[in-house]
Amino acid sequence: MVKAHLLIPEGYENTMYSWMLNFQYITEEYIKMYKDSVKLPEGDIYILSDPEYYPPTHPNGLALFDPMHNCALLCGMRYFGEHKKGTLTLAWGIANRNGFASCHGGMKRYNFPGNEKYTIGVFGLSGSGKSTITHEKHDGKYDITILHDDAYVISTEDGSSVALEPSYFDKTQDYPTDHPSNKYLITVQNCGITLDDEGNKVIVTEDLRNGNGRAVKSKLWAENRVNKIDEPVDAISWLMKDAVIPPVIKINNPVLASTMGATLATKRSTAERLASGVDMNALVIEPYANPFRTYPLENDYEKFKELFANRNVECYIFNTGHFLDKKIPKEVTLKILEDIATKKAEFKQLGNFSDIEFMEIEGFIPDMNSVEYQKMWLSSIDYRKEFLLNMETFKGGRDKLPKEALEQLEKLEKEIYE
């Protein structure tokens, strides 16, 4: 366990309050737990925030990290989300140094009769469906335990997982004003306010005026919530929005599985404050869906590869966007998840790919004999290769990956033509 401290000017009490509620505030129980916890060779996390100051060299604001000393300076950042992710950035760095894979995603466990369990982690940027998938209850058919929908770590030693936050910071747009889930909101950001017919103030949750309405939600919102899952993780799914990928594929090679995570292709969402002129529909690569990394990318690559190779963790890619030009409904994705967890899912080889399988789903059957479709695969693989090649020189090669990653993508290209 690690303590965190935030210093912020008067006038930003709401940000401080949200921050205290988002992470585990100090109680007698947690003082004792902290005292009894395993000692890490780390200092506390310290964050200094000055929301009013914009450095002349960074007119949009500046987030400056000193990861080895677990310190951060946030300038011109008025949004709570930046304080949350700034804290997590340092926490994930600590995890990386101490034998954990850092995870920006959700995790849930299916509890079946006879003490059978199935645990899956899903990784995606905001808007990719990670919260929807994590909190899905499948109409009450299964007993489900939720770890978290945004931030956790997986031990490479025993495969167990620990959440980094007890509460949730969720988008509000999917919850109309009278939705029962809104009684669990503790603080609210970026939402308008109106009066009901009795003159009571109520929030306007559906992003009518502002984009990215958000709220800190009580941990009591999710039933069967835990802060640790002792059972080893069974599966990891990369959530992508890449039109060449069917609704689900399974990767049966640990090196390729980690490489596909390192080249996770998706699209931006309204949750991000983008510079003007950035195309929200352009395909982007965000390794492991985690833009909050202060250490070399190879560290994540090796940790996930270790989980796939040594702990026999299954690897899937869920396409939560469009397959070709057809939108994949969330109902299709959730049915896939259900079939995988209950071991009903049947996979077959995709074309000549030796390490990739797909599930036959009506209306989403890939035609590997189509020249156009083959070209799309080549384009998608090329995009990933180009990313890995750029990493060899970007920032002095700090994030370059082992040669085997590129070789796996080249192998895929050859297999298309076999």
C-alpha cells in the first residue's frame, strides 16, 4: 500500500473532495491495514496542483512527473480527471517497479457452481466499452464479482489483481436525470443543472450543454465489489476499434498477444481534451490502452507476455467499433463475453493465420479470400509495424520493443499470401 498527498489552492475544495472520495480515504481499519501491509521500497505519492497557472511554454497546461520520487506538478489543470489520472500515473509506475502489470481497464470474475471461477480483464480507452463490459450482469444469470472498471494491477508472481480505487469516475450521459444509479453520485463535473417541477435542483446528465459529463460514484453502486481478486486472471481482452477485426479474435501466441496489446488500435472519445484540429475518427495506437506510462514500454510488453506465456492467460481482441462498415452492437460483444466465460465459445482458424482464431457470428463473417479484405489486413498490420519502427527512434528509442514483436507482424503479412 502507498499513501498519496495532494496540495491544491483554496477555491478548489471540490477537486480535493472528489480526489479523497475517489481513492481510499484514511480510516482506522486502513491505518491498521497499512501498518500490516508489505513494505515497498517507495516513498509516498506527492502531487502539487496550481489550476490557475499556465506556463508560457505550455499554454494548454502542463503535467510534469518525477516518477522515481513519486512526485507530480499539475499546472492549468482544472478538471478532477487530470488529478485522478495524475495520481494513477505515479501508482502504476510504483506497480511496474514492484512486480505488477499496470492496467487501464476493467476486471470481473464469474463465480460458477462447484467453486468454478473465470476472471477476465478488458483493456480500452474511455469510450471503448470497458465500463459497460465490466458492469454487465447478463440479466442476473451469473454470480459476478467486480474488481474495478478503470484502474488495477496484476501480480506477475501469482496472477492476483488489486484495484487502485474503491469508487468510480463515470460518464453521466448514459444515465438520464431520473435513473436510479444517480442516487450513488457523490460529486459531479461538467454537467448542467436545472429545476424539477417542485423547484428542486437536479443535474442535467446527458451532455446537452457540455461534453464529457462525469461523476464520482460511490463504491456501493456496484454489487459484489471487491478491492482484490486472489484467483489468477484467466483471460485478457484488448478492446479495439479497427474495422478489419471481426467482433472477436483469439490470439494463441504469447509474443503476438503482447504485441497486439502494444499496438492497440482504437479511436479517441469525448473523454479526452484534444488539441484543435485532431480528428476524433482517425485510428490511433495507444499501447495497452494506457497513455499514463512513465517507464519504458518494454516493461509492459514483457509483463503481459509473461502472463500469456507462464500463467497461460488467454488473449482475445474484442472489436467494439465497426467491422468493415457495419457497427458491432454491444449485445453481440456481451454475448461473446458470456460464451467465453461459460466455455461455450467455439473458435476456428482465421484464414492462413497460424496464431489467430475467430468466432463465427452471423452478419460478421470475415472473407479471407477477398482481395479487398486481405488489403485491409495488410494495411492494419502495416500501421502497427510503422508504429513499432517509429518507437525505435521516438524519444531516443525509450519505448522500442524487442525485435520479436516486429517479426510477429511480418509473419502475419506472409501468412496472408500463403
